[in-house]
Amino acid sequence: MIVHPFAFFDMSVLHFLKNTAVKAVAAVAVCLALSSCGGNVSSPDSLYSSHKPYTRWWWFSSYVDKKDVRDQLQYLKDHEFGGVEIAWIYPMFLDTATAHPDFLSPEWSEPVVYAKRVADSLGLGCDFTFGTLWPFNDVDLPEGDGTRNYHDSVEVARRVYTWDHPKVGKILNHLDKEAFFRYADKMNKGLSEAYKGSKSGVFVDSWEVDTYYIWTKGFGEKFLSDHGYDIEPYMKERTLMDKGNEGVLYDYFKTLSGYVMDEFYTPFAQNATANGAFSRAQCGGAPTDLLTAFTLVDIPETEAILYEPMFSKIAASAATLSKKDAVTSETFTCMYGWTGLLNQNGRGKSPHQGEEQIADLKLVCDALFANGTNQIIWHGFPFNKVGRSDNWFYTTCQVSSDERNNLSGEDLSRFNRYMTKVSSYMRKGENYTDMAVYIPMEDAWIGGPYSEEILSMMPWAGGQYEMRYIDTPEKYKGRQPVWVNGKFLSESSFRDGKLFCGDAVFSSLYVDVGYMDYSSLRSIVSLAEKGLPVVLARSPKEPGRNLHGDYGDLLRKLQSLPSVSEDDSVLPGKPLVEGEDLPDFWCRKDGDKLYVFFANPTSGDVSYPMEYGYAFKDKGSGRTVILNHHGKSEEYRLEFSPRESIMLEISQKGIKRIDLGYIPPKMAGL
């Protein structure tokens, strides 16, 4: 995500195939894929085979020199990058006199195709942001395809700064799959040759638009069908978020969530597959069932630190439930705070740009690794002649071929090699987990806007539905709990003492929410009746306006079952890790072996905005832990040198520390 004005996301595959004249054999292939995997139409096993970091590569609107394309890709190859994501943005300094080819024109496509061919020749991946800036927009968007809220008689949302600046883009209606198809048709034509060669990812950034009162044709009728009453009086009077209307707000989000997934994320993923690409998405900020939405795309992506590192656990949980290999993160965005694009007439830079401390960056990536991310995507690399820094993006952090900047040269290479090494271990096998935790989605949907304190710091944030700050329970950290939701629980089974939920297997379920949907409660009761151990930390209420008369009876039934308790007395077995003040960690299970990454304890303090040079406050620390593995318990001492994290390999033979071989130095600026 980047801090820009906001907008939405949002196909019938057959309609798309017809409009783009894809051959019948492609339609058959897509239909077969959809029937076999429920909408996630690419195998993630072949995606991001390189564990090296990627970088977003900002192409400023201009005529692009092919020599510069080759030189920059070679520079990235030489400095341990695995690939790029091309992002097409405004002209540098918003200079309206800068000559440029029209977006998606043949002249625009030529250097894009060249970049893909050079990347292939160098063994680099090459992904594409699926539009100019974000959210999706078009300066020639067809009438009626733009986003709107209930109170707009016509579509009014605009994307002010685009590749075709000073032309203004109209933001796509992300709640209408037919509008998405028409938009995708244009993008696919522009990228048709670039899709060829190695498989590329197409990327959608986070949802950056005011969500409350968002509307689309047919929403009112769908809401009435879903909930049995009319939502429009609450929309007309702007009372949706008034105190006392929390049930209505929940119902609104429940219907809206379906639109977001059915009309945008599912079509987005299907479109990628139909064009021989794969889908990568930041679902963060979307007014939807985030956990399920992340499972709809091939590569779920988180972001840090405009989202807290613990937010990564939602994407990692989705990957666990849907057997996805890679969890990416847009990383290091606005590390030390944010200065807007228009600062100093477009010439301003966010704090400490060019003086970023790699030690601070390492805290962020280590925090991400310890919350389930396993592939880093830098934010980012401005298009420049190699050795120059004439162009820059206004936020930190900036990878640079100009060695006057900190993120360049051998320092950059060493850091990339470190991240590659950790990623390679965090991609082995599959995520370990022992405990499922019911995600507090219902609480988030009725929670309303964030506090003024948060909004003053992050004016682009929406509301608690974004779940930026939720985390699994600290008390059970040693079990590496992952999130589950009502959708997955409704499809689960409990047998042989295990909860089979999606592609994950759990020993227990933890529930600590203020509200729980009726259907979720029924699913949990059914599983607990079969013996599922459930820690029910408090008694939830039913959300929504129209309540079920037997909700209380169901809840009391759940509480009376022998496998259900308010405390952990019903939990089977020991946690993987025991100890006081455990550092954040993440574990992968690969056959007989466990690979456990313990982040430096200082990384647990990472939050936006980071204090410059904060990493150097770490003086080193130690923790004694008990590792329960392969039927035995072993005491182990974790000794963290300053700015160091720890990787362990645990097998039947015992515990071995893997030398990660990297502690970042103090750099210019401190």
C-alpha cells in the first residue's frame, strides 16, 4: 500500500473469455481449474520459486529508455534480488510537460515487454501492478463503471495522479464484476505480450477508500434478501453508524463482504489465471471477511509497517488454511513516518529517505517472519539511470544504485542475502500450528471508526473492520495459533482427536470474542459435541438486527459440554515452546524436522512510525525455553546478541542452531 487518496476494488469467467476472445480451450481449462479448487485457480507451488526479495519498481511517467531497463535489472540481479513488480505512476515532480506514451498504448507496452524479456534472460521474476497507481482506475472509464457511495447520484471518486497526468482517472466500481471485466480487458490487451515467457504475478494493492455507505446497483435488493429488512432508510438518513444501530452496521458489512469477494477478489484471481499469470493481493483495508478473501488469491500479501507486523498473521493463517506456499509483504513502507506527495511541490521526501538504517529494517522483516510472512517485497526501487538518484518516490524506503544512499551497494546485498536465507527456511514444508483461534471479525465489523488518535497518525485508515491491531492470544503463543472463521469451521470435521479445518489440522479451538454469528456458534457446538476441545474465554452475543430466539440456548449448550471450558484445562498436550516472555516466533514443519525462527525480542516493539535508529537500543538478551518435540522436552537457552535473530532446526536427533550469519551495522545518519 501507498498513502494516496482512496478507492475500491472489485466477472463471470465466461463473460470475460468471450469479451477477450480467449480460445475455447482456455475456457475449458479455467472451468476445470475452478471446479477443482473452488476459485483459487493456480497452484502456488510453482510461484516465487526464488526466495530472494523482490522490489516494487516505480516507473515514472515518461518515455522509458531500454538501456536503462536492462542496466537496472542487471543491478538488481547483482544485488541479490529475485524479481520486480513494475508499478506505473505519475511523472516525476508531477511535471505536466513530461512527454509520455498513453497508458496501455503500443508505445507504452514496448518497454514493458522488453523488461519482461530481460528479466527472463537474467532469471528474475517480473510482476505487474494491474493498473496505474491504486486503486484501479481509468481516465476513460465507461459511464456507469465508476465507484460510488449511496449519496452520489453519479460516480464521483477520482484518482488524481496517474501515468496520464494531468488527466484524472475515475476509480473502478469494485463491487461490480462486469465493470471489472471491462477494465481487465483493457489491461490484458496492454500486457498481452508481457504475459508471455515466465509466469508473472498481477498485483492489487490494499483497499484505500472510504468504505462506509459504499453502494452499487442491486445492493438494496440483495440486502433485503439477506436480512429481511430495508437498509435504505439508514443510508438516506446517514444513521448507519449511530449508537444503537450496531446490528444494522453488522448486517451491512455482511452483505458488503460478499460483494467484495464475489465481485472483485474472485474475478481478479480468475482473470490472472485466464491470462497465464497468477494473482497477488493485499486484502488489507477491504470491508470484507479478510481471512477468506486472502484465500481467494494465489499469493496473499500483507504490509508493514503501515499495518502492524501482527496483521501478517491473517494472511499467514489464510495460507495455512488453503495450502499456499508463499505469503508476501510489501515491506518498509513509510518506516519513519510519512510526508505527503505534494510536500515541497512534489519534491519532498519522507523522513530519513536515503539514510535508512538497515538495522531498523531488519527489525521489521524479522517481525514479519515471526508472524508468518516468508517472502519480502521491497518498497521500493525508483526508475533511474544506474548510479543516479534523480527520481525518487516520496516515501521511504528507497533501494538505490547511487551509493551515496544507505540502501545500496554491498550493504544492500548482505541484507538481501540474509532475508533470502530466512525466507528459504520459512518456505520449507508447511506452517506448524496446534491451536485455532476464532478471528474477531464480528467485533471488528460493528466496532466503527478508529480513534481520533489513530486517525490523526494514519489519516488513510478506515475503521476497526480493517483489523490492523488484532493478535492471537499471548498466553498461547507457544502453540503458534492461527486464525479461523465461521466459513472454515462450517466445513470442518473433528475425528481422531483432531480438527480438520481447510488444509490445516488443529488440536483445539480458542474463542474470545464479544460477538459471534449464529451460524458460527452452531458450527462450534456441533464440533464440540464430537469432542473438540474449546476454550471459551467469554460468552459472545449475537450480532445483527434480527436475532435468533435460540441463540442463548445454543450458547448454554456449548458451555455445558465436557470438552468446553473457560480455561485451558481442556487443552491436550504441551505447546511447542514454553517459557516466560517468549519472543515472537514462527515454525515450519518439514517432514520430521521443525524450523523455528525466533525474532530478536526488540522486533516485538515495532510499530508505525519507527524511531530512527531504534534497533541500536538493543543491548542483547536471553531467554530460557522448553521445546516440546518428538515426544520429549528439552530446555534450550536463546541468546540474542544485539540486533540478532535465531533460527533453530529441531529433529528427532535434537536441536541445532542455524547460523544466519548477519548482524547489520550502524550506517551514515547516526
